[in-house]
Amino acid sequence: MLYLTLRQIEYVVAVARAGSLAQAAQNLHVSQPALSVALSVVEKRLGQKLFNRRKGSPITLTAFARTYITEAEALLIQAQRLEDPASLSRIVNGTLTLGCFEDLAPLYLAPVLKALRQGLPDVVLRWRIYDFENLARHMREGQIDLAITYDLGLDANFDKTRLKAVSPHAFMAAEAALARQPTLSFADLATEQLILFEEGLSVRHMLNLFRQGGHNPKVAHRVHSLEVMRSLAANGEGIGIAYTLPPGDFSYDGNRVVTRKISDQTAIEPVILARSNHLPELAAANSAHHIICRVFTEKNQAERLNP
């Protein structure tokens, strides 16, 4: 049961904004005694003082009131929306769970979450980071509404929107012979000791790209982390290959990493926004879809202007 009315809460907020009972009463078109009584009722119910009231001095907020007023203002805004059918029809609420492939998360997760929080203030956002197989499984089970990933391991049970296209890059030590070349091909890398990701779909995809050209690559290390790959490469343990290109020319251990684009057109891979197409569509997911696509469109335009 609710013991405080919206009108009483409105009076409290009005006094906090005005800084005096007289001014708040004038703004609300009510008598000052009625306003004073309402404040006393609220404070008694809360068991906390909201205002320091001294004769001849401005009203000041107590420490408790600062938090309370913030929540009260949010409640009144929501109440105003409920009185406006047009505004109510525009509200998208609920819960949205965003998934992201683990290598893409450091680049895209935070900017996308920021845009979603701004565009969907009434939606509760959650996020999960997984490898390919777990990402697909959680989407099928309805635990993830949308996912930013590569188009690997997703069948016709998923709707896919292309966000951008990326080429793989090779990571190597500064003294490596191939570091002198501006770009590389799979043929250039075919006889090198390679460092690849250990995740099943990822390593199979990369090995297939080599084999399509008739090459039989040699894998020296399989890793789970991109930074471990870059560190091994920087220390001469082989040449790492990944689609994700982090900024910076040094590994975590302080050694220089040389990065070269792999130019084979067959290796270009799309980054996609995916969702299961056998689950009910949610308004929050549809709105989030448009926002995420806009984020990537703006990012792609910026990259074209500043390559």
C-alpha cells in the first residue's frame, strides 16, 4: 500500500527547487500552511528530516533529502508520462540482453552500451561475452536478444545484419623478415609458424582459408587471448593472425608488435548483428537494432574519413 501521494511528493520537490516555502507555495498556487502540513506528513512517514528550516534563513536540504529528491523527481517524470498517451506510446521498456563475441567486445561493447542507454532510457540493459558456440546457444535459448559477432557458426535460424567488413591482420616481431612487406597474403604466411586462437570455429575458419589456396599451415601455438597472441608474436614465437586489430604497437610485456594486413579477398569477414528468428520479437530489441546499426554506420564513416 502506498502511504504518500504524488501530490505530497510534488510539494516536497517544489520546496527543494524553490528554496523556500513561500516561493514554492506561490509556484504551486497553494497556501503556505497547506504546504507546510504536507512536508510534515512526508517527513513523519519517512522518519527522516528532509529540510532544515530556520526562521529568517533559507531552507536547506538534509543529506538524506539529496538522494530522496533525485528519486522523487524521476518518479514525477514517469507519472507525467503515464498521463500523456502520446508519450506513453513512444516509451520502449523491458529488458534487453546484448551478447558480444569475446574478441569484438573490447572494441564495440562500451560504445554500443552508451548509445543504447541514451536511446532507450527505460530499458534495463544486460550484456554477456562469449565465444562463437556459446553465443549461438544462448541466442537459440532466448537468453540473448541481440549479438555482435562474426558470421561463423550461425545457420538459417538466425537473422543477420551486416555491420562492417574486416580483413585479418598478421602480428609479428619487429625483426621478422615479413615485417618489411607492406601487406601479406596467405601464400606469404604458409611456411611460417602460426599463432591461432584455440576456439574451434575460429581455428577451423583460419585453416580453411589457407587450404583454399593449397597451403598446409603450421600451427605453433593456440591461444585464447588476443594479447597473449600479440605477446608471443612480439617475442618471435611465430606469427599471429586475428580479425581484431587493437590500437598500439606494443604488447603487454613492452615488446614492439608489427601489424600487417592480409590482402586476400577471400579472407574478408563481416561483423554482424544477429538474433534468433524463431523467438518472439521484442520492441526493445527492434529499437536496439536500429541504434546499434546507427553506431556502426557512424563509426564506418569516421574510419573512411580518417583511415
